[in-house]
Amino acid sequence: MSMLCGLYRPDAGEIFVHGEPVRFKSPLDALRRSIGMVHQSFRLVPTFTPIENVLLGHPSSPFWHSRSLRRTKREEIQAFANRYGLDLPPEKPMWQLSVGEQQRVEIIKTLYRGADIIILDEPTSVLSPGEVDVLLETLRRMANGGKTVILTTHKLREVMAVADDISVMRKGRMVKTLPARKANERELVNLMVGREVVAHIAKTSALANECIVEVHDLWAHDDNGVPALRGVNLRVMAGEIVGLAGVAGNGQKELAEVLTGMRSWTAGNIRMMGRRMQRALARDFIALGVCHVPENRLQTGLVGTLGLVDNLLLKNYRSPAHSRWGVLRTRENRAWASGLIRKYNVKTPALDTPVRQLSGGNQQKLLLARELEQNPKFMVAVHPTQGLDVAATEEVYQMLLLLRQQGCGILLISEDLDEVLRLSDRVLVMFGGSIQGEFSGHEVNREQVGRLMVGAPAEGEATG
């Protein structure tokens, strides 16, 4: 995909567009051929607003020329976003937005530029079920209108729902291409992984015999000082997975940061392992057995320029097993890291390889290895399988279930409703900074959850 959009140059072979051979020197060359891409790793300026990011580099939109032109373009892009069912916060800088909101900006930016060949890399990973359906209908309508859409995704339901043809890649090779009408999900999974995969997750009954986290009437502000959490109440028991479903930007990011000591709260009570928390200090939360899988592993969870050993040591380098008199035990630490890499099946060329050079799946497994080795009592897992292939996703699921079986309580925050429903013992739905509903794992109604995720009342409820 990076070669098709002009980021990489092929070492061999040819690319044809409309039957003509092309050689792209840059993404601008590809854009001139009407090829646009929505990247999984965002191409956005953090200090710019969404509107400014959409217009940046657009030849007909010098947004800095006049205030009136900026206002006109803002209204035009807002209307364009609404047409595709994509909510756009126009005035906040990108760094204050959640991953899901940033991804929506990427989608809008590519669509706004009117590309005829559109490549989308995991575009629905942070959308609600209703928004996913709207986007898939939009892609289908674009294809019927003569545009070419290349959808890269691990969500096979979406592939089967919208694709005309399906190509499967594994380890850099094209394994098979077949018409969607002749494909089924089981065959595609096996082609992607290269072996038979058990689709059903075997899950024992939740232990749920001790409340380890209890939150009462919790309020907290976002980065702009606006209330992001509005009277949140929840509890997590030992040995259960509580799924938190919701569309990005409804307080999930702030809740995860509060429950891991990374953000202060303005009102309410938090009790962890029977202790009332008085302040937001990550070290205090870690000492109680709280671990965190953040939504952006390279921004918050790992240091991309450091090797595997240093990243594994980030939380326990002070312990006597890893340092003495303030000096790291290099030989012992490398042997320890090698053991963890084998245990969690992290594939890497060497221990000193910068983690940014690893695949997303191996980065996530490295992050989980570090967190799980802390013997956690409570885990906050935010989008733990975002951008991972089927095999890596399966491994992450098994790690979470093993942690649950060992008595750890897990708060699973994800916009992927399928993931929430597969793993959770209880499901909470969040919208507008508060909990809108709660379902036990065996009585979850997908349609009701989807309605609550977008602020609509569940069926049977009064609308006022």
C-alpha cells in the first residue's frame, strides 16, 4: 500500500494505473494520479486543527489567506464530513483528540481530495457499528460510481459485506485472490494465518468474587478543561473482563488515564484494592498492581527509539533484580529479556533493535509481556488488538483470558463491538462522558448497544 501511494519505491516489478506503467517519486505523484490513502499511522500535524489538516497541501485551499475563506472552508468540510456520517471536532488541535477522532480526520482528508483510487488501512477500527455500516455503504456507493476502493482490514465481516474481490497476503506474499461470493470467513482466516484457527474463544465462568476497582460519581476534565467524565460509576471484580463500548471521544481516553494515574480527577471517589486513591500519580497506581495497555502503543506505551530490553525495564528498573546502587545489571537484564521474548513469542532481529522497527503485532506482544510480568491485579486495556492481524489478535486474546483466569480484573476499552462482545463478562456503554447502560455478557443485544454508543435511547426506552 505504501508503494501504491508513493511512500516507498519498489525494488523490482511494475505498477500500472489505468493500464499505464507508473513510477511514483512521492505521495504527490500518486495524488496526481488520483490515488489517496488513509493511513493507519496518521499523517497529521499535531498542533493544527482538523480543518487545517484537511486543507493542508490542498492546492485550491490556502486557508491562511483570509478569515472569511477559512470560515467558508470550515463550513464546507463540516458539511462534507456530515455527508459521510463522520463527526468532526473542528477547533481542537489534533494532539487533544483521541485516536478514533484523528482517524476520522484522515478519512475526511482523503475523501475531500476526491481521489479516484482510495486505499483505506483499517478505517473502521474506531467506529461504532452504525458508523461502520454507513462507511461501508459509502464505499459501495463510491465503487458503483466508478471509483476504485482498496480496503485493508482484518475484520472479515466487513470484507464479506462490501468487497467484490478479496486478496489475502501473508508474510509479504499474495496467497490467493478470489471473488467474495466464493469466499467464507473460515477459509479466509486459515489463508491469513497459514493454519487452522479456532474461531470460538473458550472462556470459563468469571471468578468475580472480590471488587478490586470501584468508581463513584467520577468527574474529570479533558485537555481543554472541559468536563470529559460526568459522574461515572463502575466496578471491576477480580477475575472478570468488563468491556467498555463507545465511539471515540466520549470520555474513554480520560477514564483510562484517570484509572492509571495519568490524569487528575475533579470530583468523585476511586478505590483500588480496598484503598482510596487521593491523587493521580502513576507510580502509586503501579505499586498497587495496575497495568496499562494504552491506545497508542508507540506514543504512550513504548519508546520507539529504544531496544527491547530497555522497553521491558521501563516499569521495574528500580528493583534489585534489575539494578544495583542505581546501575543496571546489563547481563542479567538481557538474559531476562530474552526469556520474555521467547515466552511471549515476540519476533525481533535482535534485542537491541529499536521497537519502532517491529511489526504492530510484535510491539503489542512486547508491551503485554512487560505489563503481564508485573503480576497485575487490574489492567486497563485500550484497543489491545487495533491494527493487528488475525494471528496476533488471537494471541492477545489468549493473554487477556489467561490474566482473567489468574484473578486479574480487566477493563477492556474498545470501539470494536465484536471484540467487546467476545471477551467481556459484562458490557458498559459510554456516551458523552457517562455510562449509558450495562449488560451481562450473555444478554448483550448488539443493536441496543450500538444505539447507546451514539446517544440514542435503547429500544423500549422513552425518548422524552
